[in-house]
Amino acid sequence: MKCLLCMVENETHSHLFFNCAYSRRLWERLKPMALLNSISNNWASIISGVTNRPAVNKIWSVIQRLVFGASIYFVWQERNMRYHQHKVREVDVLFDLIVETVRMKVRGLNLKSTNDVIKASGIWNFPISKNVKYQDTVKELNGLNFFNDDHS
């Protein structure tokens, strides 16, 4: 069966994720945003590159796994929409859906103000000021000793 995204090559997992011209354009736009530039578009390389990275609670590890998962999900959804519903979405639409999905997931995390989090918030446009301001305010209030019994 021909790939429903590009209508040129035969559909295989390797082609669909991310050798197909359609999905490759999407992946190439997402890779720099997730600091995955060193990973190729070859399915086996992507799998080993993403899954062999340590799954730690670091912002970039979380973002990389979210981008990878969302990319797979939305490319497969697009393929199925074309097959079952004959609906077509442009790469830009999927890109926006993935970015918004990742952004919403990251916004739900309790983030500490680190250089990596600040850099990620600039790239992904998610607010960190609420968490950072709260943490800084607590530190300031703790330092002021408001709850001291000595009211002289």
C-alpha cells in the first residue's frame, strides 16, 4: 500500500516515521525544539536515540519523550484520518497540535527555576514565572521571620 501521507513510497513504519516527506518535514521542525538535532530521521536511530537516553526528571528528557510520543501519535492519527475519513491536514497543523500538546503537558509540571527550564520555556513558550515567583516569595518570606513571637 502506498503511503497515505506522501503517496509516493510504500507504507512501512520506517517510511512513515520519519522518512516520508510529510512526516520528515514535521520531525525536522520539532527536533531543534527538543534538542534532538543529533538524531537522524531513520526509525531505528530515532528509537535508539530517544529510548536509550536516561529517563530522568530533567526538562529536556521530559520534552524529548513528549515530542517523540506526540509525533508518533499525530502522524498515525493523520494517516488514519486520510484512510478512514479522507481528511487531510497540512504539516503546519500537526506541528501546532504537537507543540500545543507538549506545552500543555509541561505546564502541568512542577518546575524548578533552572537554566534548562528557562531555556525550554523560551523555546516552548510556557510560563515559569508563576512557579518561580511563588518559590522566590516563599524564600523571601521565610527570611523575614514574620512568625517570630517577639513583636517589639
